[in-house]
Amino acid sequence: MSVNNAQKSARFNLTEGTVWAVDKPLGWTSFQVVKKLRSALLARVRHAGVRKLKVGHAGTLDPLASGVMLICVGRATKNIDILQSGVK
């Protein structure tokens, strides 16, 4: 996962939130992906007075697996249950 790509595409409305599809690399935990994105996004928006940013994932992938994870940011984290209830 490239944090630089996440930083470049971090132009979104924080009040509305967003959902990203992230390719989780082999060996990373789902929490590591969320933590890396959260820190990259906070570094990007801290100048706007944002001190805390909700970032969550819609389903855990085993660290020994690579694959696509849905990452929700801001108010989009409220949709995690809906995303998880969908067909894989």
C-alpha cells in the first residue's frame, strides 16, 4: 500500500467522509493499514484544525493474505455495517 497515493487523493469532504478500496499487502494486519492511512491523512489535514479523524475497515483480512479492503473515513464509518452485510 502506498501512503503517497493516499495522501495525493486525500482531497475529500471531511464532513461527508469517503470509502476507499485499498490493496492490503501480504504481511500487514488490517489494523496496520488503518493506522498508516489515519496518520497520513491527519498529517495532511492537521493544518485545517482537524485533531481526530475516524478511520475504520469493513472486514479483516488475515496478515498472511493480500487483497482488497474497504477503508471508511469520517462519517462514512457509519456505513461499515452496511458494507459488511453485502455479498463478497
